[in-house]
Amino acid sequence: MTHPESPESTPIIVVGAGVIGLTVAFELARRRIPVLVLERDHVGAGAAGVAAGMLAVVGEAEHETAELADLLVTSQRAYPAFVRELQHASGRDVGFVTEGTLIVGLGRDGEQELRHSQRAQDRLGLRSSWLTGDEARALEPHLGPRISAALLAREDHQVDPRALLPALAAATEALGGRVLTGTRVTGFDTTAGRLTAVVGVHQGDDRPFAIRCEAAVLAAGAWCAVGLAWPAAPVLVRPVKGQVVRLRGPAILRRVVRDTQVYLVPRRNGELVVGATMEDVGFDAAPTAGAVTDLLWQARLLAPAVYDLEIVEVGVGFRPAARDHLPTIGPTDVPGLYVATGHFRHGILLAPTTAVLLADLLVDDRMSPLLDRFRPGRFEAASRTAPSVDSR
Ligand code: GLY
């Protein structure tokens, strides 16, 4: 039975209206491919609704594998055009701020870490400028006295995910796609091993639906492995909890400021977003006193004026993380069924490139070599080729 609001069939279904699902839908809609997004909750109910929105290649790529660093750099370069097209298609502003990021070091140890980071960044071809503590304070007068050095990453920008997601939904619909919220996908029908339909229930009245499609993309973030009858090899993602404190008051920073412990992201609307913890505690959504204490203490070392700001929210998000902390993007072993998840700390930044590469695959059957390392089947392939342990 099909709900009056849901179609009987559509060429492509995307499951999940988070940043990845909606960006894939927007990209397909731009290519004039009819696309339907199914979301069990509301737009941005998952990790992206809590995310700070840093586009932090210089700040983050040094900790990543070469393949992921390549993907991060590619997506960062794609961002300005992506934002331009999205703002044009949606008629909305997405809070893209291009003031760059200051990565700061506290004391002699912090300075040493920055030198190490800059060498790692150089090896990746990423640029940043070395500043003394006083030079950094000349740019950001509210930085604390213990900051002894900083790297200015001019290309590490930010976007406001709470503006980005509604814009993606609006743009997708303006280009002929549809976004249906309150629709919980429970499984995928196959015939002769090939995907034929996406099935589920409407939240609230539990009415079932089955929508025939040629292809579907599972982009449900940390929920990809939860409550789904899944016909392909398992998608191995787990949630990594991140707590984020939102503050409000007089603007104390112009650009993103971060160190290895904490980041401070000033929004144009006057908010200061302070994040984030990394906790392997499953889907425990409780904000905790310890996390807030730690985040604000660390934030205060970077910018003492944080002390006087008002706390407006403590948000909890669940980053989707695979075992190897790399994204999972591409076709499954069921023809017609694709996955895009596991973006871990980089969902906002990687969304445009994920969407373009996946759309190339869905529309033109073109698999970019950039995706080789991120194939959904990589864990099964590794366990098949792993040498067996002789236990005699
Ligand atoms: N992208 C930053 C974080 O996940 O905390």
C-alpha cells in the first residue's frame, strides 16, 4: 500500500536527509534526474544539525590517509562553486564565511605541535602562514595571552549547517526533486538479486509504503546499520558522539579558532559554536556536565572572553564512523543499491565531492579512482584475503 503522499515509483531514492543524502539529491536534481529523499525525522535531524560546519582541510588532513586527504582537498576546492550554485538554486544564504582559520598553539609544547603540523601540511601541499602569538592577537584581539604561535589557514572556511541543510532541501525541490520527511525506511525489496523497491512506514500512523525505483542510496549516517532489513553485505558504521556548546553574546572572534583540543566557530548570527567531544558510547544522547566543563575550560584558554557569554544550547550529534574511520561510498553487492556514509568528522566538507562522484556512478556508471579506497565491500574483501592464523 502506498501513502497518498508517496509516489508509486521514482527513478532514484535517497534514504536520509542529512548533509550527504541531501547533497546527493541536489546533485541529481541539478542533472535533471528525478529523485526522492526519504527521511524518518526532519531535515537535518542527524549529525549535520549539530555540526560546527568547519571546512578544515589544513586543520584536519594531516591526521588522515593520503586517499582521504585527496578527497578532502578535492571537496574543499569544490566548495565555493557548490555554495554559489546552491544559493542560486535555493535563493538562500548558507553562511559561507571565508575568513580562514587560526590554528593556535599554547606555550612551548603547543608551538612544537604547530611546527610538526606545518611540516605535515607541507607534505600534503597545503598552505598556512606562521604567526607569532602577538601577530595572531593582532588578527583576533580576544585570543588569550598563553597563545604563543598560530598557523593561519586562509583556505579553511566555514559554512552554517543549519542554513545549509534547509537550502539543500529547498534547492532539490526547486529543481524538481522531492523530500518526504516522517517516512521511515525499514528495508529494500529485490527481485533476482536486484533492487526493485524501498519499503517502510510513515511515522505517526505507521502506514506502510513501497516505492519502486531503479536505484537507491543509503545515506542515513550513523543510523545506516540500525533497524533496516538490508539485503547487501553489512554497512559497518558506528556512532561517535560529539557534544557541542552554543554560546551567544558580543562577537569575540571573526574567524574559526582551534587547537588540538577544541574549536570555536563564530557564526554571523552572533553564536559561537564550541566543539566537540569524541565519545564511543553508542547512541547515548545525554549532554554531560563533564563534556561542557572540558569544552568551556579549553575554549576559555583560547579566548578568555568566552567566560561571559550565554549558553544557549548543548547539542549532541552522532558522527558515522567505519572501522577504519574512512567514508563508505559506492555500489553494494546488490545491483541498484548504493551507500554513502562513514564520513566521520568530515561530512559537511566531503558532501559536494561525495555527491558528484556518486552521481557520476548512478547516472553514467562512472566509478572515479578517488573512490577505490572507500568501497562498501572493503571489509569483506580484506577478511577474505587476510592470511589465516595457524593456531596449532
Ligand atoms: N568536524 C569536526 C567534528 O566532527 O567534531
